Amino acid sequence: MYEETSVETVDRGQYPDAVTPWEDPDWRADALAWAERGLAAQGPRRARRLSVRLRPWSVLIRMTADGAPDTWFKANPPASAFEAGLTEALARWAPGQVLAPLAVDADRGWSLLPDGGTLFRDAHLTAEAGERAWAQALYQYGTMQRALCSRTAEIARLGVPDARLAVLPALFDGLVRDNPVLDPETRTALHRLRPRVEEWCDELAAIGIPDTLDHADLHDGQLFAPAPGRFTFFDWGDAAVSHPFCSLLVPLRRAGEQYGPHVLPRLRDAYLDAWSGMGAPGIDLRHGASLAWRLGAIGRACSWGRLFPSAPASLTARADTEAAGWLTGMLGDPAL
């Protein structure tokens, strides 16, 4: 056991009724013992203090010890348990660009992670520096995605969900059919949108950019900024195998909220620079980004189904509401 282990805080955020494995004493003891073994492999044991963050989609434990860097334990629900194995594989395939785990248990969806440094959202940049940093981050991310195109089959074998263009229309059908909070008018409008969804997928596929890994939730709290102009990507629990441009939806929405819509073309083009030289002219790439702005909402809606199975009805209803919001957004015009 640790020399000393104390739980300092248990943060449930906006989800006080979330039920996670943390509530099970046997699971908790097993998870902490596994984390202890992983930490023992890193160096001498120290007294550790635990800060626990519970959400319907993860158990995250910050493990703090005097004189040592923080370490994080993460447990995923079954629907996103692939994250542990994916994180381990990405550390091999894209060294230096992702947060490399100290240990993983892929079968149980457990990861032991080092502290990644300063989050991008905590860097406190000026507007000009923030826009420039977003452009650098998106170019780096797009370059990594492009390098991973050859790994798509391997990524799928790790259990990463399939959201390729070929299956997006069927995913859309299931989401619209099964979401209980869509009102009749919105459901009808989405049914009418279905032929356009298939057309958008066909148009995007025709541009010739292959499917690859889509983070699907790349906001400014999902990447570290360890050095000027360099970023480390993490938190792959919402990921899918999909068209890479679908990744643009979340970061561009976030950057637009921070700096205004005028930044969107610049950031889009910085990302698309990573895909130049693949035979598609710039005008087609920009059109593809516009198509993916809408189609990316399907992956975001799917991710809200990746909760712990013990989630109470109040939380599944909230997840359905979030998913419905992403679907409804497809009815509007893209911001690009």
C-alpha cells in the first residue's frame, strides 16, 4: 500500500447524481492498487493525496505527492474503454504529440497518465497570440491525423467506434430514431434532411481525403501547451474513425466563441495546410471543411451515449438532450 493515502476532494461537478464505479469499495481498492503498482515502477513510493473527479463518462483521480510530479488515474465506461489502448498506441505512432501513458489496462479501460503541464485554456494568451496558437495547434493536429491515415485499420481494431463517411447516414438514422427528447417538428425536419446527409457524405468522400482518427472533442481543455508553438493532445474518449475534417467542428466553435467569427477562415486554412499536396485543390478542401462542419455533429451526438451503464435516468435524459442539440444544429447553415 501507499505510505499514506488520503482523499482530499470528491468533485461531482454538475452531476451530483452520477453513479460511477468509484462508489464500489472493491472496485476502488482494485483500481488504486493497480495505480500503486504503476507508480512503483516509476520510482520510490511517497505519501499521496487523492483528488477525485467523477463524471458520468469517467473517473479521474489526481494523485499528488510532495516532491514528485502529479499523476492521473483514469477509468472509462465500457463504450469508451478503447481510450486506454488507443492512448498507448498513439504514444508509439505519434511520439511527442500525445500524452504518453505510464501504464494502461486496455481490457478494463484504465490509464495511468503523467501530468502534461499547462492546459492550452490556462495559458492566458492575448487575442493575437491565442489566434496564432490555435492555428499552430490545428496544423500540428492535422499533420498528425494525416500521418495516422495508414493506421486506420489498426485504430479500428482497438475498438475505436466507426463513424466513417460510409456509415454516417446510418448513424444519423439511429440517432434521430432513438432520441426520445426530439420534438415531432424537429424529428420531421431531421428526417427530411436525411437525403442531404448522404449527399454531403458523398461530396466529402469525392474530395479524396481518407478517413482517419477524429478526436471529436478537441477544445482548449483537451490539449497541453508545453512549449511555444508545440502542443500535446489527450483525452480520446470521444474519438472515432471518421473523416478528419469532422474534427474541425469543436475547435472552431470554441475559437469563434473566444475571438469572434472572423478567426474561423484563418484557423480552417491553417488546418487545411496540413492536407495540401494530396491532389485536392484548396477550393475543394475548403468546401470539404464546410461539409464536415455539419457532419461532425453526428459524431458529437454519438459520444453522448458513452456513459457508465449505472447512469440514472436523469443523466441519460441530459445526454439525450445534448445529443439532440448537436443534431438540431445540422439544420442550420455552417459557419464556414
